[in-house]
Amino acid sequence: MKLLLVSHGTFATGLLESYVMIAGENSDISAICLTDDGIGDFSKRLQDVVQMHLDEGLLILCDIKGGTPFNEAYREFLANPQQVKVVTGMNLPMLIETGVALQSGRKLEELFELAVNTGRSSVEGTEVLAQQEDEIDF
């Protein structure tokens, strides 16, 4: 089982660097970024990674639904729906939870559900409760 991060610019590699800082190296996680080299180069690199890991299963985390990285990843999902899953709206909590779970040998469908659920639960607004204001030391 492999995990691939895809994004516009260097978001995917930056997210992976943050993951490594927090959770340590994981050779089962990689990143591909859409850069000034263009869509053709990005698509080729994505196809190469997908083909290398079809036997193991591949979960692809994308930055934005409807963007080029997502569209190219979605094309790979449509061609290989049993071996490739795609989640959009990736964030650091999603990556940490999924990356750590990846090491425990979970199946593709389980990691897909974990990524979606963690992504949803990790976004929230911050409100200050009256009793907490007194507990914060600066």
C-alpha cells in the first residue's frame, strides 16, 4: 500500500516535509507537484507512480477538487477503481493519521475512509470559552 500526495506548486512536498518532521520518514509516502514543467510532465510522473504500485494499492491525496492534479488523479482512479482511491482537500492532520495507519498494514478502503473522516474532523473554527481565557499564560 502506498500513499501519494499531489498538488499545485510545492504544497505536496511541503506537506510531506512537515509529516516527516512530526512522524518520521515513511518510504511508502511520496509527492508529485504540478510545476512550471507543465501538465504533460506531471501526468507522466503520476502515471509512472500508479503503474509501479497498482499491485499494492495506491491512495492519492489531492489539494483541490477540480484542479489539474485532482483531474489527473481521478483519471487514474477511473482506469483502476479497485487499486486507486482519491481524496481531495488534503491537510496535515489527514496526512499524519493516514500515514501512521499506513504502517499498520490497513487496506486501501480503510485508509480511504480514514483520510476522508480525518480531513472532515480536523477543520474547525476556534472559539474562546470564558473559563479558558483565565488559563492561558503568555
